Amino acid sequence: MHFAGSTTGQLDPDKFWNAWERGAEVTTDVFAEGWTLWAVADKPLEHVRAAYRIPPLDPAYAAHGQVPSWYRPAP
């Protein structure tokens, strides 16, 4: 059974550090005990971003949306 492949050159340091900095500004710890996705799952995304103080993403730092050919998400 194939679970994962290997690859090189996939980490874009500029995008990584931009994500790190944006994450450091978020005010809600989604790993904290008691936090639940279901409390916000039905809220508009813009509302959640504002409530958690998630900074906007500069499109230059957005992921390119491609996945390795070996990747197959579980059904």
C-alpha cells in the first residue's frame, strides 16, 4: 500500500515564512481544549477570519494548487 511519496524543491521559503507570520497574528488557538470546528462551521468565512483576526493573504503568497501525481486523498 502506498501512503506517501517523496519530492524535493516543494518548499517555497517566502510562502512558508509569510504563512508563519500570518499564523502568529491569529488570536484563536484551534488546538486548544474546548475549541470546536462546529462552533464556526456554519459561519461565513469572512466572519471567522475577522473574529480570529486572520490577516489577508497577498495573492503572491498563495499556493499554486497543484499536488504531486502520487497523491490520492481518501474518499
